[in-house]
Amino acid sequence: MRAWLLFLLMLWVAPSWAAHAYAQFGDVKYPHGFTHFSYVNPNAPKGGEIRMVPPTRPTNFDKFNPFTLKGTAPYGQGVLVFESLLAGNSEEPTTAYGLLAEDVEVPADKLSATFRLNPKARFNDGSPVLAADVVYSFETLNSKLAAPQFRTIYAEVKGVRALDERTVRFEFARPNPELPLVVGGMAVFSRAWGGGKPFDQIISEVPIASGPYKPASARLGRDITYVRDPRYWGAELPVRRGQFNFDRISFKNYLDDTSRFEGLKAGEFDFMREFTSRNWARQYKGKQFESGELVKRAFETRNPGDFQGYVFNLRKDKFKDVRVRQAIGLAMDFEWLNRQLFYGLYTRVQGYFPNSEFHAEGLPKPDELALLEPLRDKLRPEVFGPAVISPSTAPPGSLRENLRRARALLAEAGWTYRDGALRNAKNEPFTIEFLNDQPSLIRVATPFQSALQKLGIEMRFRTVDFSLSQQRMDNFDFEMTSLRLSGSTAPGGELLDFFGSKAAETHGSSNIWGIADPAVDALVQKVLSATTRSELRTAVRALDRVLSHGYYSIPQYYGSAFLVGYRPRPVVLPDVVPPYYQADAWAMTTWWASPTNK
């Protein structure tokens, strides 16, 4: 009897399971055999076209390979061309269902994940997707031939091996419940792509991938059209039914906001996200909107707010003192900007995870203190006090009072005003070069520039095109710039690339600040090892608290809705708007063509 009980106990504490889905915290909504996601129309007709403009800065694309460091790939490939072992959805932040893999097995120790590939899975050249292709994709992305951020993302993956022709196992360096989602979301491409060329020399070759679309032509340039593959292998999968309905999806680039909006009115495309509040308030009106030919709509979302802010390059000596960074942040007057320039549309960013359950507020709770106390000797004492609140000029506050505080902080840091400028002990004036690839940002940043001038700081704008800006950012060749990071419903492995010490030394990483803090590294590891949603929430809040007290950024603003102008007659929207989504991807994947667009 005792042996039998011991056997049952072993089964209970060390289960091994295989399933149609994997959930980081065990919360799978859709059962085995489900037919489609609830926010799609499973009977949406196929055909027609949607014409869009990319939300990124306009530039020519000079390669099809999106995984290498140099060059610019066309917008849309990540959604339309490449697929992964698992597919997420717009309802469950930490759950993914089988796509290329029909089955996933994760043991209780969380030290591996085994995927069995769907035998129907095919690349767009008709060849089968095999375990060897998965191994090749991982080893290639994890090599020096790919962009360096992939090595950061997969840093805790020890390796991958093919168990048989259609079974592949990833092994992990330590238990981390997010890692099956990380490797499950990895793009898979064919070993034949590039015909044997070194990966970083695959440029003009159209990807051999398994997604529902492929580029219409192999020409590099500014605009791109994707055509739906009539042989697409996964059209009837539950994670694909009712999705990818257009025969053609095209993206057209415009050099500036004015020509882009004129293109919408002229019928040159059907869907456009608006990012400038002035344009939204002033331009989206007139006969075409009154008649319904064009629709102006703010699509609500439950997405966490994007982090957007001015960021310092800590590799520069002038920004190493936290008092200097805090003082410069006091010169930004968000309330004036929102009132005078933004038509009251925006909300001030607070911390690095705004408008989410991961934002730190007030004093640290006991669960946060349990993570912070072991790091006390590495943290500023202020971290154990109230969370940072972005400076305000709302009454009884004022910009004048904020600048007084800034002047005192700068003096403590050794910067005083004399001979017409703010100077240090070496009599060097305080100057800032602001790297900018968005001409429209100048009007927003000019009041900030004027406030800094009152402190004796000269800020000069260096406006360059997107490609040069990206090159300089990859090489950390800047002093200050502006950054936007999409909000996440489940922060995880990407934090290593954003804030990890190793990434700070890796050109091309997303840690453009140069944050290299052992306390931050330790808290990121706590995030990655969280086994419940509650543990994840606590760890990210503690991280948010530490990052905010470092004053590495000057928080800006975010919007609570997607501002979209679209042409309703060529397209039809599903009845349900999902809770978590990106507007462009939602339109590409779940809208369909109206009968007049066939």
C-alpha cells in the first residue's frame, strides 16, 4: 500500500503532459478540438485586397531577410510570411496553441519542451516542414550571422535537437515557464532559403517560409504587396480559420504625414493608423467622412500602454549622475503639451509599464519587498520609498518650480550656471545632441528645448533619415533620442534585451540606454522564473520601481485607443473587437473584403 501511495505521489508531483496548447500559468481557454477563436468570423469569405500604410517610419527596404542586423526589411513579414511552432491569440496573453506543431509536451521540471510537427505543414515551395528546419532556424538565429538580440532572447536555451523527422526538443538552462512560449514563438524557415549562402548574405532571396502569404515579386524597393498562397497548408487549422482572408495585402510608403493623408483621401489605400493628435483633431473631417466614404474611429483596447520617452545614453559621462538625469526630466511640461498641442488626447506615461497591472505605485508591498530587500546594498534608498511619479506642472505645481528643483539637483552634481551656460568644474558647457528621425517631433520637443535653455543647457536637434538613425542607434552613437516600446500583457524574455547588462554591451541590442545594473539583472531573472501570474506581477512591479528610480528616461505620453482612418466599402470588420491586439495586425488577419472588392 505504501509503495502504491508513493507511486501516486510521484505522478502528482512530476507530471508530464502533451497537449494542443501551452499556457505559462496553466490557463488554457480553448479545449482540444476547438474550431476557431471567438473574435473571428469562421465563415469570412476569401478574396479581394486591403491596401495599408506601415506604422513605421517610411524608408526603402533593401533586403527580405528580417533577421540580420544590417539593412531594412519590408513591413508585414512577421505576421504574413513566417510562422512558428505555436500561435498566440488576442485574448490570452500567456497561452499559445499548436500551429506548425500539433502537439507540445513540457515536463514538470520545465527544463525542456518537445514539439511534434504537423505532418501537413509545408513551406511555400511545397517542401515539408521538418524537425531539421526547426533546428536550423534556431541555430541560425542564435549565431553571429543573425542580429544580436536573438542571442539575448534565446540565452537560456541550452540547445535543440531533432528526435526524429518531425519531433524536436528544446532544452533549457533552468526552469522558466515562459521559455516554451519563447521557443514556440520562434520564426521557422527552410534550410533551403538562400541556396547555401551564409545567412547574413541572404538579402534579395524571397523567404522560403510557411506563412499564408509571400511577396508578389522579388524586387526590393519602397512599397510591397503580399499575395495569399492558394496552397497554404494551414487554412483550416483552428488557429487560422476565419483569418488571412484577403488575396492581396499591400503596404505603400509616403515621405511625410501630409502626403500620406492625401493618399487616404484620394483612395490610394484603405487603412491608416494616425499617430499625431493634431492631424486626428483637424484633418479627419469633411465630406468624405460625413458621407461615410471614409471612417474615423478610435478602436478601444485593453492593451497596456506603450512606454514612450526621451532616453539618455548612459555611456556618455554627462549622463552618468542620476541627479543630472532627474533634473533634465523636470524640464518637460506634459500638461502644457497635452493642452496646447495634443487636444487632451494623451495620458502621461508613468514608469515603464504604464496602464497595466505591472506598474509600481505607492510604497512597496510586502511581496515586492521580499524581492528588493536582498538587493538593498545595490539599490538607491529611495527605491524603498514611494514609487516615482512623472513631474507635473498642474496647479499648485508649475514649470518654474520644477526648474528651480532642477537647478538645485544640477548644482549638487557639480553643474552651475556661469558665463552664459551651465558648466562643470572643467568649465565645459552642458550641450545635448538629440538624434531624431521624425520631423514632426520637433514641434513637440521645442518647448522642452526652451526649458532646458533656461537651465543653461543647449539642446541641438540632429534630424536624419530612418536608416541612418537606425545605424547610429545600433552602434549607440547618440546622446539623447526618443523611444517607443509596445506595451506587453506578459513581460518576459524581451526584458533581457531591453535592460540586461549583457545587452548594454551588444551593438544592435534594444538596451540603448546602456543600463548595466546587477539589481536590474536580478529582478529580470525573477520575472523570467515566475510560475504564477501573481509572481510575474510582483517581479515586474519591483523592476519598474528600480528602473524608474534610475531616471534613465523622461516619460512622455500614450493613447488609450488606436486612432484609425479606413475606407469601409472595400473591407468588412468582424463583430467582435478582441481585448489585446495591434490594429494593423488585427486588420490584416481578421478583416475581409466586401463584395465590391472582389
